Amino acid sequence: MIVQLIAIPELAFEKVHYYTVLFEGRPYSEFRDFIIRMSKHDRDKIELAEINRYIQQIGEEYGAHKEHFKEEDAAERLPPPYHQFIETGEPDDYGLRLYCIRLTPSVVVLLNGDRKTALKVHDCKNCYMHFDRARKISKKITDAITDKFIEINDDDKKIIVDNDFEINI
């Protein structure tokens, strides 16, 4: 499956510009798919608003420093480690997870996620697919940066992709 890196213009803030990926043949980017799916249930809407608030705060005030993201193998996730989850009273509800790739303090790739329903992500039927895909995409992007197929210009917070580069997952 071929993946394209795309900017999210409405999430271009002073300190951070956010990007996402679009899988060939899919109508929505990964981040857009997350927003659409998580906007359907009232419980998810509250936590989605919190994640969006963190995205904005990180972009406008803090920068994408590692303390604002929870490391998840080769990728990261939001909400940040210091986030206090609202108790739902339901067992095995660990809140929404949005997987992402923090490339620099000024460039982040937002991917996809879901509601975590198991203590370990490997045991969560909702999140594991998104987590695994985030790890694979992160590794491909990291390799592409090393091989100079992708460059990041931190001054203007842009990802520059070589025309010959494709991410195949």
C-alpha cells in the first residue's frame, strides 16, 4: 500500500506544523479518519476535544518536545503522559489514543488511533492495528530521512519529499 505524506494546513501553528498520511485509494487521511470515527460517540467527543486541545497547545505554545508525547516503540501517542483521564467507571477503558510521529520539535505526523480497551496495546483489538501501522510508518520515514529521500526544514517547518520516494506498507 502506497502512503503519501501531506500537510494539514489548519494545523500549522507558530511552533509546530502537523502532517498526516494518506493511503492510496482511501478517501480520508489517517488523522481525518480518526476525527470522523471518534466524533460519533459522546464519550469519545470529550476526549477528542482534549486531544485537539493538546495538539493546539503543543503547536502554539510548547513545541513538539518529547515530554508532551508518550513514547510507543518507534512512534508516539497523545494524550501526553501527564494527561489526567476522566474516569468512566467502565473496566478496561484506558481512553482515546492518537498515534503520531514526532520528527522534530517543529514537525509532527498525526496518524490514527482508537479507544484503548486493554492494559497492553498488543492486547487491544481497537488500537493494535493503528499502533502497528504507526511503528511501520515511523521506521520508513526515519529510514527515508537517513537516506535523504525526506528532508525537514525546521525554519519553515516543512517536510520536503524527494519525487522518487514512496512509502510502501
